[in-house]
Amino acid sequence: MIGACLRVSETIGLTWSDVDMKNREIHVDGQLVYYEGDEGYCFHDSETKTDAGIRDIPMTQMVYDAFRKQRELKMNLPETVPAVV
């Protein structure tokens, strides 16, 4: 999160489709928000607050290595464990 300069909501809202390892970019076009709804508190995926929030962030080597390691860990999980970025 720090190495990519992402907000917390943007970081927890990332999916693997947002991570472009080939071009070493992170595509930010949404976020995960926590709010009180009719059924209590819950998470909801949402668009960014402004159009300026939609952006492509180049990965530093440190961020690239972190995503590569996370992907390796994800591939070693049993299928019954839900995998998130």
C-alpha cells in the first residue's frame, strides 16, 4: 500500500485483474467501502470518489516483488480457502 501510494480503500478493493504484472502497473478504478446499510454494516465495492482517482500506477521493484510473492502464496493455497489480493 505504501510503496504504491494507494489509499486503504483502494488497496483492499484491488483484484488480480487490476494488477498488470507484464507492464508493471496497478489499475485503480474503484475501492472497497465500509458503510451502514439496511442490514447493518457491510463492505461494498464502489467507484472512486472522483474521476481523478481513476489512474494507472507504475510498480516499483519492491511493489512488483511483493505482488509476485503474493501470487506465489495464492497459488499454493488449497481451493477451499478464499483468495484475495
